[in-house]
Amino acid sequence: MQSPLRSLHSIFNQRSSRKEPKMQTASLLHPIYYFSSRISIKSDGQMKLGGWNSSQPRFNGRGQHLRFLIQIRKTRLFVISNMDDGHAHAPALEEDSNTNHAPSSEAEAFFSKWSPPSYLWRGLSVLVLAGQVIIRILKGKVHWRNTLQQLERVGPKSVGVCLLTAAFVGMAFTIQFVREFTRLGLNRSVGGVLALAFSRELSPVVTSIVVAGRIGSAFAAELGTMQVSEQTDTLRVLGSNPVDYLVTPRVIASSLALPFLTLMCFTVGMASSALLADSVYGISINIILDSAQRALRSWDIISAMIKSQVFGMIISIVSCAWGVTTMGGAKGVGESTTSAVVISLVGIFMADFALSYFFFQGAGDSLKNCV
């Protein structure tokens, strides 16, 4: 059996002896084989092949078709005339595409198509962003002017909606408590129960829910818009760290503003409850306030402020993380905003359970002095 090179050369000479056009010969030879090294073209029309790196071909029938057993790589020929032997050389440059569609390894195909779920890598981004914020705060890399602007936005501009919500929630709970406790003859315990419910659970949770809907959605929408419009990349080009300029001020502002908002909501909620109990159910305001004073302890107020501070960190970090990982234009911004609020609320409820379980264990005796 002749060698592959001689067979290829004989095919070329047979086609040339039949005086067929050069274009036909080229169209015959081009799709048959791809050379992966050098081809020396001499002046007499002969080809000199050097550095044969391709696979071993196998001839079928007349020897005019070649079949390859492994992947073939496309090549491009570039003729260089200034060589030492005076002949033109055509070095072939390999490409990465697979021309005969040979199957690659299954593992490579799987990992090339697989991508982690969005909730997984976004959840990891929350942890990474929280770590970066803590490191930046410890290093003192805080943009204070932006922090003051965000503090004004989270605090004073959110007071109205938070106090209005707390007032109506307090009156709704007063209706239920007074209605049931009056039948049991425990009118003097209404104020204590309301004070404990507001200080330990209602005030921090209700305030955090309002802030998550108002501020958390705004954080996610703003950072998401900046991300899809490549404004965050512009900050990096200008030498500013987006975490220092965008994320850290929002986290600090939320953590500082929510405890004060919670304290104000607690005060307004108790005041609205006392007014409703006095005007509708005939229970004096003095009785309500005296019962609340007897039931409350300093730890109840401190725990409420600690909870609200943790909730503020959850809202700001989740919203910022969802914002900076936004993709897909305006639709992606809307989806990130909605998802950020939902995840923030779920995080608030989970953290509230964990902190309540940690802060208030065992049997309580706060209502002993109210009976």
C-alpha cells in the first residue's frame, strides 16, 4: 500500500494531467485534508510537506477521499516569501473549531453548558458583599458625605410612613386585647401586654417591613440601573471602589436609622393604643401607661433596638447585592427589585425568630406586677 503522501501526490498529478481547471483541483483538495504544519511550494509546481502533525489518513475506493478518525482543526495559510531557501512557505495556523464534529468529552460539554442557579450565586454574593463591607468599615474606608445623604433618606424621610403604620397596627391590636381581657376582668393587664408585644416584636418587625418596602426596593433599583448601564464600571475606571461609594454608606445608614425609627414607632403605637382604649373602651390612659411601666424592663427596649439594627443590615446588604448582580436591562432591574424585597422580608422573619429565641428563653415573669 502506498504511503498517504505519495497517494495524495499521485491524485494531484492525475488531475493536473487531465488539464482540468485549477479551481476544480483546489475545490477537490480543500475539503479533503487540512495540513497542520508547513507546506513549501516550489517554482516547478511541486509541494514539499514538512513537520506532519495531523492524524493518519485512510483511503477508500479510488483514493480520492480521506476519512479522519479524530478531530480535525481548521488551518489558515499565510505565504511568507523571505525564507532562507528562496521558496515561498505557507505556515498553517490551527484554529480551535472542530470541523468534523467529533464528540468531545462529556465532562467538558457538561461544564460548558452548566451555570449555577441565580439564587445560589446571588446568595453567595450577599455573604461576599457583607464581608467586604465589614472589612471596609474596619479599615475606615467610608464615604461619609454619601453616608449622611443616605442616612437622611432612610431616617427622616421614612418617619411619616413608619409612624402612620405603627399607629394603626397599635390600634388594631388594642381592639383585640381589650375585647378579650375585659371579659376576663384583666383591664389592668392590657397596657403591659401591649407594651411587651410592641417592644419585643411588633415595633422592630413592622418598622423593618416598611423600610424594606420603601428603602430596600429603592436600593435595589438604583444599583441595578447603575449596573446595567455600566456606571459601576465607570466608578472603577475613575479609581473609586463601588463598595466604598455605593454599598457601605447604605449599610451604615440603615443600621443607624432603624433603631431610632423603631423607638419612635414604639412610642406612637403605645400612644395610639392608650387613646383608643380610653375613648372607646373606657380604660383610663393612666391605667394603660402604669401597666406598661410595670411590665417593661430595659432589656426589652435594648433587644428591640438590636433587632432593628440587624434587620437594617439585612435589608441594605440584600438589596445592594441584588442590585449589583442585576442583568438583562429594564426587565432585570424590575425582577431584582421585587426579589430583593421578598428576600429581605424572609430574612427579617428568620432573623426575628433566631434573635427572639436567643433573647427570651425560659418562662417570663413580666406580667406579675400587672395583674
